Amino acid sequence: MTDTPTSGRFDGRDHLLPVRVYYEDTDFTGVVYHANYVRYLERGRSDFLRAIGIGHAQLLEDAAPMAFVLAEMKLTFLKPARIDDALTVRTQYDAIKGPRLLISQIIERDGEPLCRAEVTAVCIHLDGRPRRPSKALVEAVTPWLAGGA
């Protein structure tokens, strides 16, 4: 039997990505180091796109290549995650406004929120200038937006 990587699953508009806390994720007390929450959130946003058929490599190989940068990220830490915890990263793509994608995320343990994030990602040309997302990206994400499905 072979295991294949998972990109998570959908529950309505929410993309759910399971994440296990490993020793390397924690500080000396066994609590997840704050910067690692940002890594978990990135995985949630990326795997949301992967699950709807949009991969980062594909965006770079397009006739008009594009990438994302974060313009804003507001994190609210509610409770600590600890070594060996089974977490879920819950991601919702809320809106597309020009080059910006507005995203809400929650990291939870057994349904209990540990960290909330409000994220603004910006689509860019490879030279760093903002650009509108590709038609393919807009078409893939629109059914998942608030009011879009």
C-alpha cells in the first residue's frame, strides 16, 4: 500500500488541511513556535488552490506567468498548539478585488480555534508589478468565494 500526499478536502466553502505538529515545529516547551503558524497557513492557501486544479508551478509556466506575494496578514493567537497535536487549517477564499485575493483562515484543534488569520495576497508579474489574476485562476476560485457558490 502506498500513501499519496493529500491536498485536504472541502466542507462547503471551507478547505480543510490536516497538519501534524512535529518536534521541529515547537520551542523548548513543546509549544508551536509562532512563525510556524505562518507556514501552516501557507500550506492551507496553496493546497486550496491545488485542490481546485491551480498549482504554483502551473502559474509560473503560463503564457503570462504570475505569482503571489502577501500584502497583509493579521494573526490572532487564541490558544497554543503543542507537540503531537493534530491540527486542521481551515481556509476560505473570500473575494478577488483587482490583483488582490482576500482569504480567511483558522487553525484549529478538534474544532477549537487556536489561531485566526486575515490574509491579503496580491497577484504579481514575475518582475514584481501587481496584475490581475489570470482568467483560469478567477474561473477556478469564483465558485468558492463568498456569494459565489
